[in-house]
Amino acid sequence: MTPLLEVTDVVIRFPIHNRIAARLTGQPSSIEAVAGVSFTLEAGSTYALVGESGSGKTTLARAITGLVPIESGQVDFAGRTISGLSETALRGVRREIAMIFQDPIGSLSPRLSVRAILAEPFKVHGETADLDGKIARLLDDVGLSPHFAQRYPHQLSGGQARRVSIARALALRPKLVIADEPTAGLDVSIQGEMLNLMRDLQRKFGTTFLMITHNLNVVRHVADRMAVMYLGRIVEEGLTDDIFKAPRHRYTTALLSANLKAEPEAASYVIEAEGETPSLLNRPKGCEFHPRCLFKRDVCRTDMPEEQMPSTGHRFACHNPA
Amino acid sequence: MLLYALKRLGLALIITAVALILLISMIQLIPGDPAAVLLGPLASPEMREMFRQQMGLDQPALVQIARFFGRVLTGDLGTDVLTNRSVLVTVMEQVPFTLALIFASITWSALIGIPLGCFAALYRGSLADRIVGILSVSSIALPSFVIAIYGLLLFSVKLGWFPTIGAGDRGDPIDQLYHLVLPSLAVGLGWVGYLARMVRASMLEVLSENHVRMARAFGLEERTITYRYALKIAIIPTVVLLGMGVGNMISSAVFAEIVFARPGVGKLIFDAISTRNYPVVMGAVMITTGFYVLCTLIADLIAAGLDPRVRSTL
Amino acid sequence: MLREPMGLLGIGLVLLIVLGALFAGLTGYSPSKLAMRDRFLDPSFTHLLGTDHLGRDLFTRVLHGARIALGVAFVATGISFIGGLILGMIAGYGPRWLDSLLLLLFDSLRAFPTVMLALALVTLTGPSLAAVVLVVVLATLPGYARVVRAQTMSLKTTEFVLSARSLGAPSWRILAVHIMPNLIGPLVILVSMDIPVVITIEAGMSFLGLGVRPPTPSWGAILNDGYAFIRESAWPAIAGGLPIIIATLGFTFLGETLRDHLDPRLRQDG
Amino acid sequence: MSGISLSRRQMLAALAAAGFSPALYRSAALAQGGKVLKVRSYADIQNLDPAFRKGAPEDDVMRNIFVGLADMTPGDTWKWRLDAASKLEQTDATHIDFTLMDGLVWSDGHGPVTADDVKFSFERMADPKLDSPYKGDWEVLDHVEVKDDKSGTIVLKAPFPPLWNVGLVFGSGKIVSRKAVEAMGGRFDTKPPAQSGRYLLKEWQPKQRVVLARNPDWKGEAPYFDEIHVIPIEDAKTAELGLEAGDIDYTWVEASSIPRFKKTPPKGGKLAVKPSLAYVWLGMNVEAAPFDKLEVRQAVQKAIDVPSVLEAAYFGAAEPATGIIAPGLIGHREKTLYSFNLDAARELLKKAGLDSGFECTLSILNTTEFTSAAQAVQANLAEIGITVTIQQYDSGTFWSLGDQKSGDSWKKVQLIINRFSMQPDPSFATDWFTPEQIGVWNWERWNSPEFGELNKKAKIELDTQKRNEMYVRMQDLMDESGAYVFLTHGAVGVCTSDKIEPALMPNGNPIFHGFKATA
Amino acid sequence: MSPLLDIKGLSVSFRTPRGELKALRDVALHVDEGEIVGIIGESGCGKSTLINAIIGLLPANTGAVSGHIGFDGQELVGLPANAMRKLRGERITTIFQDPMTALNPVLTIGAQMTAIQYRRRASASEKRRRAIEFLDKVRMPDAARRLDQYPHQFSGGMRQRICIAMALLTEPDLLIADEPTTALDATLEVQVIHLLRELQRDIGCSVLFISHHLGAVAELCGRVAIMYAGEVVEQGTASDIFRDPRHPYTRKLLECDPGRIAERQEILPTIPGELPDLVHVPKGCIFRDRCPERFALCGERPPEVTVRPGHQAACHKARELVAS
């Protein structure tokens, strides 16, 4: 059956501050945050986009709902092309796709009460019948007692604020929820609650989740499929279990190894990636991970690796895979 | 950096042009026939007609604007109908006196205002901080012509320390300085308070930043942190503020120029409007607007130069 | 709010002026009735601030002047506040070409020396309170608009605005519900601290002979008359200058305590 | 002083450090050597051509760099005296013979001053082609006969007594060099081509000062001072303080400061009070309702308590006026026909059906003097139910209010307080109230053919007694029209430093070359 | 021999509009010379207040400070500000969490590194040489040239290395690292932790490492203290704490860490409930109303139970809660 969300060859480019100077001095006048990404998302499943800062995962997520303009490529949702639509045309789509943002408190309008925040989706789409009833039900869905409706964002703890943003996202029962770093800024003890809550809501309403995170532990428990992004490209994609059991791309292995376990004197960790993600202004030649890769060969320095499919649904692009 | 300056200069010219277009349209609306006012009712109708031709007032507004800018590009700002000397000379003669007044005022008010602001930030919340707060606010509230008159009464008449009138002999810089003291006191006093408050506010902002906490963690003295490190950052918005202030200080200079009978562009504009001497008004406003835009541009460039984060992107 | 001494001082002074304005009629003297016999009297119990060159009671004129000062201050800053808020938001949130157009307009207006503006306007409309208000608006509105524009541009990229956009909220709703409430606080502070500047502009215009029509007792007019007869008696000038200082101190401290309270970052609740 | 080459920054620092030692400044000023006279003018000069001079500042300077055949004698009575002429005589009603003094020579090598220069100077004034605003002063000139290079005869079309009080003695009578002026195209502005007065224009720093230096070739009685600095100061307060601080040696003061200086003279200076020829009056536009009704105008005439208005505006330093001609001149009246009587005023308003009162505007120039006077008039008229709104105007707008050719404000004007300055001849006052002046200077738009006739006849009437009666009759006509309330001639306070002895005309106008140091 | 840093019975409270907030209550902790001690605690557990108390930079609204902080025999509580300032930057240095704002944006790295050596009587070039030496130690490529660059010309990782170099430049006795790797990506975090361990061995100073990332603490620290709501609930060697946790909060914390859970879980473990209000501190054990093991005795203050030498836990059931 057709996938709920299909992203094909999406490229997103940002102009840097003064184009004239750049053009004169030969520097690139814009940077490519997302350099041709394709993936599909099955309805009812949870798909994780993993990557470090600068990988373009947040930019991609925001581009799907039109918050960030796409230069080329296409985004299809439930069989309809939604990339390139005007703001007004996008309004209908935005009933179906909801977003949860990274900063638990920062993503709630500081001057509005929780009740006003939760009422917003209904007001925007004109479904204000039995508004208080709907709000009460939403608070209950996310496990917050009714008296929270009068509170203001700065009076909430990280966990409570996160619950409010989840409730807001689910107000109009969207088919797809894009969660940008849902566990960021939360203590370990509360992260579990949030993930359980999202799992319950998925089971109850069949919501599909696209999760953006850099926390591999979370992905292992929550995501059905995952993709690893580096410098605006997907370097490896597949079922979560396959990738955790047998990661192939050297960057994925480095990520997994850098994921420190809370066991002292565990096998002392070998650092598998040197240095840091390079700036997008001067992208490395050949395989873009080669400057940091410990297993690079000469070919890695010159040309981009071809994409390989070791098994159905599992693909990666690496000259010297693990 | 050069490219940024050129871009800003282009913008500056446009701003001056728009300001002048606003002025021309405003002049069109002013009642009364300028020729009559300028030449007085005695002048015969023919003379008035010839005069209106010369000033181009009989043309529609757009033609006037086009003609004005056409001539300006060739450096000719028109002739002052009364003394039929070139407007450019008439105005540029006055500019040095206003410049001297403005820069004298800004210099001394910055030399006192900025350290006062740092001091108030260093001892924030203390009694000294409150006193500086009250004094600086009161200095803003006092109109410059009141300070001028009391200054004259005290320093010139009673104590006889400073001259009352004019800008001093042309050749003798010491004498000109003496003529600058009281007027720059009057014009600059408001600025001492304003700068002190602005520097204090931006200093408090900087002192709450992380790198100051780190400096304290390395045992650096609060005084060193405030005067050497925090001031380097806090001074940047202040420079931009100074640029804008110097620019429209011509308005406050008018009062000092009237009370101290000093020559200057401010008074020139004031007299020119009263006698409806439009060529001089246009020329003077163009130069003052240009001066304002230039000051803000220079201030922005200095601020950009002071801030390595901005400098590297230009 | 009421605990800080500065806040109390601010509110106290502003109240003093408002009360003065309200009870101006009760001093037993008319602000414009001439009394040549007792001109230039020094302050005494019958005349708290003495009398001016036409023998009028200065204390009464100052109180009536408070009405004009508050009137001009609130009307002018009110218009600038609303105008600056709307234009600023449009410039900050609207398309780039509109932004640069508005910015150009703001800068050109600010490039005009204020006295030049006052002169041209008053010769246009004749001396009146409306002219003073118009001059003040044109002198202060561009400044507020630029501040609002800068803040709108920074708020535009915050996550709560993005989430509102992701909900499909139209631009006007985002501006009204999400951006404006976060702008009002800092703008109120800026405006309240600008009121003293507004009052001094009025005083300056009176000095240049462009102020309100006599016998209206604006503080600027009193100060200007005091200036003209400074040698006869220093009191009229003081009577004109004092209320301006009190108003300035009052509004500035009120503005500062407002800022400390409206800016959550500075609030110290542990 | 100029030996030290300090950079500007060092200088500021040095001054700050030295605590601005005042002694340094005081000595610097006096050490300029030579006797310098520093005087005030109310505005900067703009045009020094006698035919196109703007106002008093130019007159004061021209009096020192040019010469006329005659000029006014300093002192308390108006009488002329010889200036550059050794002989000047009215031989009959229309002929005046003159002979120039010896040794009169033009500056910058333009040769001796000749009778032909006198002919050129006077004929160019009346020349319609040159179209000088002052052509009225010489309109009666037929031509000037040149006998030899030193003497000639002025031939008039008709007898013209005012010539002796105005044309010959003041600005329009100044002699310029034909050769030099024609070389500059017939007229000049701020750079006079040839001068022959007691001083020469040494330097002009616009808006700052005019420096006149002693003319070495002057053969007449040598003036006392080596240099005269004429400094433009608009603000009266600044000028008073300047005198007391010793920065200027001569200034006039506002009438309102006269009582104070009488009580305590200016520091290091003295006050002289001179009767002013100018006249201040409250005018009513006879065409603007409700002032088109005679009873309303007469009611206003009776409602104004002139002494209270003068007390407000001049602190009692000025006497009430009885007309537009000042005391000491031909045509001065002892008293006005109307007098202050509130009940009569209310009666007249009732007759005009306006006893319930009405609103009107009072237009004035925005100076402290007029603002105070206006508020006194406002209070007076309020007594009879007339609410007056005071309209202040800057000089540009005010002086074109009544001018028909610049917009339609002349229709809306109702009450005006105005002040005209004057020359010591009655015709100079009455000229502006004739029917021809309606829409120019006659803002009251009062049309009295009899007044116009009398004005023409009086100008050419040689018999002073008859001339006097005519001018008295003209002022009576003004009273009967109801459109005028005469306020005052004002007062001129002149402050001079103790160190100098001023030479002032009866109305206080200064003759700088006549100034001397006190004995 | 006595520990370098010996904190006993330390309590700190803040004045707030809602009343006296007791941020730290009766904290006992010690760091021996050359030892790396970790502090694990979630937001609001008082770890930042502890650091500020040690280096004497408590905020203006600080209320009462009682108890003892011994540093190399010198009592720091109540030490006059100037004496405290002399210690900071000389014998105790600090690294903060966010590298992006930790450096002065308008000064070059060289200027800042020479500025913190203002107490050493040495020529400017000698101070520069020392700065370059330490930048090499933190593996900054081409250090000499980059000394004259400005902070914004360095990536986040590079800036944190500069902060580490600055902190070790004065060869302190105690280095306090307040969540130094929290703002970094995983691959970078690993490199920084290895760098810290290496430099600690090289310079021999003691390190107090604060983090809420269990993996990082386990990797770096010899001994660990667990803080919850202003109290130290358990402390001991890393292996004791991670293998045989005896305080219910520690046990729950380790249980919740998804990294430690081998199999894919449908329902992830959590600690229900909210942090207690520190203005009205509840009686008895601080973790009482969120503790799965609570019973009657928990109403009274739990004693410091020594489960084995060097391993204490503040819980009545400490002895029974053996790892299953």
C-alpha cells in the first residue's frame, strides 16, 4: 500500500548573509543544508532520523510541513504532493501533520495560558464546538490534571511542558506527528514517560511518528526504522534492529561506539571518529565522512560511494563498510 | 569591509534624497507666496515673477525635484537670493562652527558619561548607583537653552571666565576653544546622562553573560572585568548610539547657537525658514541630512570594526 | 513592584503630576488672569511658586501645564506607540521589499533634524497643540518602529512562532496572538522612558516661538517666559523647569521598574 | 599666543588640566592692541548696495563706509548737518546746490569723488529700470546738474520737504562711484566696489561679524576707534549679558528691561533712554465681519485700557501714544478722540446687536513683547464679552498676512497688533495708511480718499504750520474710522560700556564713527 | 592523609519571593588528591549551587550558608572575598557547560589565555609560549597561528578544548568540570572525556566532574556521588554504585537509562511523580513520595548507612536492597 509520507531527492539551500561579497571573492554564495534525501514512511510506524548537529535533520523535518522552502525534490503525503504549495493551500495539509519542537518550554507561547495554547489548533481550523470539553480530554490524554489549564509556560516543569506540546500536536488527530528531539532537555527519569506516552497515543490513534534525535538509546527502543544522516545526506537506512546488530557505514559504527554505556570498566572505548563535523561552507571531496573516518582508503578521498542494498529495506553508501 | 561601506553609502544617498523629497513636498504646502515674503511687499509684481522663475517655484513639484537633484549632482546647490552668493558657500561657511560645537559636546559628554555608566554598573544597586541614576535622568530632562542661560549668568557675567558671544577669532584656536566651552556644556549636558544610562544598561547586559562568569571563576578582579573586558563589548551599541546622536545634534545645537549668538547651520536653517529663503533651506537641510546619515554610517562601521564577529563577515 | 524604592519614587512622582493636573482648578487663581501689580513676586504661602511677568500665579499655571504636558505626552506617545507597533511588525514580518521600503522611510524621517521638522510643520499648520503632537509623533515614531521591527524579526524564528505556523495559523493571527504580546512589554518601557524627551521637545518649540498659543500655560511656555525675564526674577524659569524634571524622574523610574518586572529574565524567583 | 603648536587633542587635555585658567582668557582679549569698538546689530548684513539694502544692520555699516551730502546730527533734536558736502543749500522750492569737500577719494584707486558720482548715485535710485525698493525716496528727483567736478544742483519735479529728513540724510542718500558700480553691472551686494567713508570694509565673516578698519585716505575729522566690529546677535538676553561681560560695547535693549537697568545699571555700563519714533497700534480689518460694523470697532477702541497693555508689554517703560507721529515731529497730536470707557463700549456692542459677545482672532509676531501685549488686550476685550484667540506667527508668515499677492490670509485677518519703524518725517508714517496701500501694508483695508489726498498735499506743503494741521487732521480721520487703537511709540534703551561715549540720533540709532572713549 | 576537598554538613538557602529555598542540605563529600570524583544529579538537584559554594560565586539572593568546605586545610565557608578570589584561577579552576558563550567574543584566544596568567611574573612572550604549550596538549592543530584568532572562528568542540587548556594552564590543584560535555555531540563527547582523563594523569590535579549523563561519569570517574533535591543520597566507588546501587533513587535512575536496557522494551521504566518543593522541605527521606520501597520508617530522617568501606547510602533499607 502506498506509504503515508514519501520524500524524494529533496535539496534545501540557504543563502549566506552577503551574497555580493561571496560572489566576488569566489566563496559559495549559499550552503546546502540538505543535499538530496529520499525516504518513505509507513502509516502507523515510527521512523527515526538520527544525526549530529549540522546533519540537516531538523531542516529536513521543517521542510516537510513547508516551514522551510525546498529548492528541488518532492514531498508526497497520503498520495498528494505537498511540496511547493502556497501557505493557504498548506493549511489543509497542516491539519494532518503536526509538529513537536525541541525546547519543551520555548515552544509554548510565553504570554498564553495552557488553555489558550491547546485551544489554538481548534480556533485556527474553526472547530470550536465544545472547546472546553476537548481541552479537558486532551489534558487527560497526556496525564495532566485539569487545573493545569490556568498555568503559564514559565510555571511548568520540563516534563509538564512537553506533555502540553504533545497534547497540542494531537488536538486535531493528525495522521503524522513530526517530533524534533522529543527527549532533549529532559532528565532520564522523565524521558521514559514521554516515550511511553507517545507509544500509547500511537496505539490509540494509529498516529505515525517521524522522530528527529541524536540519542541512539531512545531510537533503539522506539523506532521501527531509522536513517543516519551526515552533512545533509542519508548515509545508512534500515530496520532499527538490523542497524543496531550489524551497522555497515563507518559513521554509524562510530555513532554506536560513542554511545557510552553506564558500566564502569566496560570495554574501554575505541574512538572511531576523529575531529568534528566540518562546516557546510567547504564540504570535503569524495565521501564526505573520509576526513574523520579511521578506515578510509584512497578511493574514499576522491569519489562518492555508490549506494548498496545488503538486504531489503537496508541501504548504505560506504567504500569500506564494517 | 569596503563593500559594506559602499553599500551603506548608496543607502545613505537614497535616504538623503527621500528626506529632501519629503522637504520639497512640505514646502509646496506652506501657505503664502515665498517670493512675497522674501522680497517684501514693496517689490513690484514683475520682480516677484522674475524671482519665482529663478527659484523655479512656478514649476510642478516633480520638475522642481528633478531640477534640484540635477543641479546637485553638478555640485551647484543654487544661489542664495538675498546675498546671491552660492548656497554651497553660504552653508559650508557655517558647518565648521556647528561641527566644532557638536564634537566638543560629544567629546566631553562621552569622556564623563561613559566612565560614569561603567561606575554605576560596577556598583549596581548601591547608593552611588542610585545617585548617578537620578542625576543622569535630571540632566536629560533639562532643556539645553535653560542650561545655556544659567551657564551664561554664572560663568560669563558673575565669574567672567568665559566669553558670552560668538565663536572666537578665526586665527586664534585658544580663543575659539574658550568660546566653545559654555555652548558645548549646554548641548552636551543632556548627553552625559543619556550615555551614562545607556552604558550602564548595556554593561549590566554584558556582565550577566557566561564569559564574565568564567572570568570571575579565574579570579579576575571585578574592576578589571568591568572596565577592560565588559566595556569592550558594551561600548559597541554605545558607539552606534553616539553616531545617531551626533547626527541629529544639530537640533539641540540651534538653541545654543541662538543663546550664545554663535554662527552655525542650525541657526542658518532657522533664519532661512523664517525668511522663506528656500534655496538656503534646501541646501542646508541636504547637508545636515547628509551629515546625519554619514555619522550613523561611520558609527556603524566603527561598531562593526570593534566587533570581530561582524568584522569577519563583511 | 511596590517594594523597590525606585519603583515607589517613580509612581509617587507620576501620581503627584496626575493629581496636580486633576486639581489644577482648586488653587484659587486663574492661570491666565493678569495682575500687573503683583508681578515677579517671590514664592510665598499665597503664591507657592511666585508670580510671572504678567502677575499670574505660577503654581496654578504649572498645574494647568501638567494637563497639557500629560495630554501631549500621552496622545503623542500613544500614537507613536500604536503606529510604531503596527509599522514595525509589518516591516519585521512582511516581505523583504516592504521591509526595506519602510526602513527607508523610517531612516529618512529620522534624518530630519527635529527642529527643522518643527519649523516646517508649524509654518504649515500654525502654532497649536496639534502641531506639537504631530512633531513629537514624527520625531519618535520611527525610533519605536525600528525597535519593534528588530524584535519581530528575532521573534519570527522562535519555536513557538514556528509551531503556530506549523498549525497553519494565518500571518495576522501569528502577529496578533504570538508576536504582539511579547512586544508590548519592552515597547511600553521604551515609550515610558521617552515621555520626558517628548516634554522637552514641547519646551524647545516654545523657546523657538513655535509652541502653543498664549495664554496656554504649557511648561515650555512658562520656561520660555522665565528665560525671557531671567534677570527680573529667576523663579519663573525654575517654576517652568522643575515640573519637567519631576515628570522626567517619575516616568523614567516607572519605566525602569516596569522593565525589571516585565522582563522575565531579570526576575529573581530563585 | 599663536607660537604654541598644540594638536587639538592636547589642547583640550591641557585646558582640562589647567582648569581653564580664566586669567589666560581675559588678558588675551585685551592684548589685541589698538582701540576696537565692538557693537551689536540684530542681524547679519545681506546687501550693502544703497538701492537694495535690507534694513538697519546695512544702514549702520553703510553710514561708516560711504558718505552722503548730509547726515543726522547726534543729540536729542532732529536736524541735519553737512557730511561730505562743504556747501548744501535749498536755493528755491525745487533746486538744491551742493559742493563736495576737498580730498574726498574712492578706495582701491578709483580716483577722487566727483559731482558726477553724486548725479549717478541719486539718479540710479529713482531709475525705474533698476527698480529699487527705495525708489520712493527720490521719485520727486528730475535730474542732477553737474557744474564742475566738485559742485552741482539737484533739480526736483516738485517741492519735497521730506527729502531733508530722509532722502538726503539716510541710506538712499549715500554716494557710490559710477565707474566702480557700472563696472560691476550697475549693482553690487556684499562686496562694495569703492568706498569713501571714514572706515573701509576690512573683512566679513558671515553670521559672525563685519570688521570695519579706519580709512587712511579720510581727510575729515578722524574717528576715534581704529576698528569697528559689528556682531549680529538676535537674542536680546544674550546681548545684555554680552555687554555686562564686556564682550560688546554697545547694544539696544528691550523696553521691558529698561526699568531693571534704571534701578541697577548694567555691570560696567550705563543706560540711555531715547524716545522711539516707531509706532505700535491695534488694527482692525474693516472688511472682516464683525469689524465691518463701525459700532463694533468703536466699542473695541473704548474697551482697550492702553496703560494696562503697556504695563504688561513694557513694564511701564513706554508712554501711551496719541497717534502714529511721535512727539517732536510735525503733526504730533496732544490726545486721541476716543477714550477708555467700558460701559460705552458695552452700549455700542448692544447697538450692534452683539452684546452677547463674539469670538475673533488677534494676529501678532511671536516676540515676548507682542505676546504680553496681546494677552493684555485679550483680558481687556474679555471684559465686554469678546473672546480673543491669539495667533502667533514667525516673521516669514506674519509679514505676508495682509499682502494680497501672497495667498488669501488678508481676508481672514481680524485684529492685528503691529509695529512700523519710521524716519523723522511724518510722511513716512502716513504713507502706509493710504488707499493705494490696501492689500500691501494697509492691512486694515481702510479706504479713505480724503486721507489719501491730504497725504499727497502734505508731502509737498512747505509751510510747516499747514503741514502740521494736515497730519493732525489725518490722524483724526483714523480715530473716526474706529479701525485703529494707538498704543505707544515704545522706548529705546541703549546700553553702552562705561569706557565709551556713544553718538546717538534722537531715536537711539547709532553713528559708530562718532563714538569716542569717555574722557 | 586528609582529602584535598573536604565538605561536611554544607547547607545553602536562597531568599525567594515564595520564602527560604533550601537548595543544599547537610551535604558531605570529599575529593582526595589526584582523584576524579563524579557527581550525578538531574536538574534541580543543587549541583550548580554546590559548585558556586565551593568557588565562592553564590548569587546575590543567597541566604544562609552553614557547614564546612575544607580545601587543602583552609576553611572556605566565610572566607573573605579577596582571599577566595586569590584561590580561584590559581588553585581551583572551572570549566562550564556551554562552550559557545564561555569565551569573550571580542578578545583573541591569546589575549584571554595571557589575561588569566596575570598573577605570574613572566614576560608576555613567556605567557604566550605557555598558552601554545597547553593548546598543543588539548590537541589544537596549528596552535601558534590560531592564538590570534577570535572565539567565533572556532567550532564548539574546539572552544571546549580551549576552555580545558585555560583551566589547566595554571596547574590548579582542583579542576571543577560543570557538565563539560552535555552540549557536545556524542562522537565529540568521547574525545573530550578521553582528553580529560589523559590531562588529569599528566598534571595530577583532582577533578570534580558533574554530569547527568551516566555513561560519561562511568567512563571517567573513580568515585561517584548521587545527588537528589539538594542532598547526597549515595556515594561510593564507580563499580560499587553502578553494580550494586543501594539507594532506591540510584537504582531507579540506573534502571531508567535506556542505554543499559538490553532488550527492546514496549514500556520504558520511569520514576513517576515530581521533584519536591524545596521551600517547604518534607519531613524524613527526601525521596519518600516517589520511592517504590517506602515503608513506615521513611518518615524519619534516614541515617548514613555504610554498606561497605567507602560506600554510603542514605536509606533505611540500604542493607537489604541487594542487586537482584
